Amino acid sequence: MSENTLILGLQWGDEGKGKIVDALSNDIHAVCRFQGGHNAGHTIKVNGEQTVLHLIPSGILHPNINCVIGNGVVLSLEALSKEINKLKDTGISFNNRFHISSGCCLILPTHIRIDQVRDKKESIGTTGRGIGPAYEDKIARRAIRFGDFENEDLLNDKLSKLVNYHNKVLDRMYDEEPIPVDSVIDEILSFKHLYDDYCNDTQDLLFNWVNEKKSILFEGAQGTLLDIDQGTYPFVTSSSTTAGGVSTGLGIGPKYIDKVIGITKAYTTRVGEGPFMTELFDEDGKMLAKKGHEFGATTGRPRRCGWLDLVALKKAVFTNSVTDLCLTKLDVLDGFKNISVCVDYKNNEPVYKIFDGWDDKTEGVTEYDDLTDNAKSYINFIENFVGCNITIVSTGPSRDQTITRES
């Protein structure tokens, strides 16, 4: 029987979703991305080779899987082109299996400039890739969409009007030099081959796959705490990163999602500005960062590190109707004398429960019974606190360093 699965992050992103999507892709017909832009970064390690994907769904590494970028994604054509070419250079084929929604809104060079100059003043901590301004234009109903390539005269007219508007914002609000309209038009038109090769009615594809009982994997970017509505506003991204974003970002109803796998690290990290209740500024925090190689896959920025926040995790499980938990980077906790988890907040401070650490290595363990008793106690406490079973435990970056348990 076919089963459609949603995989999303339950923290501030960087939970290791790419590896899990890749590991579950063997028996999947299609992997679909539904929100965000090239501000996401999914790192996958297969046979010792590391691949970082920013726009293209992780399933592209499997030769028989269809990959979809849904209408909820904002699209940098330059970033997409570079990513496609890099993958093709490694022997990845895109023929008849990569599809981009005609409804994707485009990121223009002026979006990027506005994002960068604005963040210098507001210090939200964005990636500076034009994501927020592109979503603003989408909501304001003035965005350029991927399907607009169909009529080049109309596209030129829409681009001229939008870039002129952006240049007024740059000049009058930020005292920045305008970007020539012609240069933007030329840049966008230079990527028309992407439209010719990959534009599709992706909702129609999904409709057919559902009726044909094909198994579909929905791939989230960023994480629940960065959701525009449910996250730590205003220090959030500009899209719906939670389960509700699947329906709006792909045009598929919630009843077609059979399983929701929520990904959480065994500790917590955050990139950029904003509140972080369990952040550590001591040697434990430094050790987490060093052992976990905590640098952003997209920006290279160091991630802030702290203990696992079970209060936030429990809320994220509820928000997304999570049916199965995946705990990643358990091996990073190897060697800690004590490990803390936040179980409550009092006076804006975290209340911790402290666990004994473990000396035995969990790195590379593939059977749950082979884990140390202290690691099992840690996992069991998390399950009981949030009310959801941990059915996948990642014990290293490679595809085969994974424990799978029954629900």
C-alpha cells in the first residue's frame, strides 16, 4: 500500500532532514519541496561523498525518483542553474523527473539588494538571499512567477514595473544605488531554458500520482520554530515551515498525508538572531559546536548551541500532528559527563532535568539494543515527555548510520 510521508524540522532548522529524506527515498515515487528558497541547506553524505542541496529535493540523488519544487517555493534562477549544473557534473540525470511549478515566484537581484541593506538596519539575521522581499511581493500580488516566461512581452513589462518599484525603495528608504532595469531583465531571460526544460503543472502531477497510489515524500525546509506564524516572530523565515505549508505550497489536501516524521537533534542549535532559551555559553556549548560541526550549510555561519528544549519540542509535535519522531546527532552527545534537557520555564529561565552521560560510543550504531543504557534512558524520556515515539535515530552523517525502530 502506498504511503505519503511529510518530513519536517521541529527546531530552528538544520536538524538533518536531508539525510533522512535520502535514507527513506528508496521506495518513493516522488520527493516534493513545498516552501522556502535557497536559504535552506540539506547536507547528505553517501559513500563518503558530501552533497549540499539548497533548492532541489534530496531525492534527486536516487535515479528513479521524481522531484518537485512546489508553488510555495521562491525561486532564484541563478542558484537553481548552478545547483543543476553541479549535480549534472557528478552524473546526476534530470531527464523527465524534475518538475518546477509554474506558480513559483522568482527572486530578482533587487530582492537580494533590499534584503541585504534592510537586515543591516533591522538585524533579523536573514541569509540575505532575497527570500523575504520575494515573499512580500507574492503577498502583494505583484510577483514575477515562473510561468510568466510563457509570454516574453508580458514578462518584460512586469519586470520593468517591479524593478522600478524596487529601485524607488532602495533609493528613498535606504539611500542605495538603483539596479538598471535592463540588466535585471537580461539576467532573468538568460534562464529561460530552465522554464523550457522543467516548468510544469505540479498540482496536476500530484493529483495523478495520488490516484495511481504512488508513494510521495514531502520535504520541509528550515524548521517549525522559524515558521512565519508559529515561530519565534519576528526572528523567523518568511514561509510556512509547518505541516500546514504542504497544502498551500503544493496544492494537496491534508488527508493525503499519511505519516508526519518530525526531525529533532538530540540537542538544539540556532543560526541568526532571536531568543534561544537553552543556549549555552560554556565549555559544553563549545563541545557541542565542535563535535557537531555546527556551521550553516547555506551560510557557513556558526550555529548557536544548547541543550534540548522539550517544552518547545512538545509544542512542535502538536503543531505538526507528528506521528513519528526522528532523533539526529545522538552521537554528538558521546563523552558528555552530564546531559541536560529543558522540561519547564520559570521566570524566563529554563528548568532542566539532568541525565548521566555515557562513555560508550553511539556513533555508527545501527541497532537500538546496542545503545548504552544511559542513551536509551535519554531517548525514552524524550518520547514520554512529548508523547510521540522515536522511530528513527541517526548516529552519524552517513546514510547507513541509522537506527530504525517500529512505531
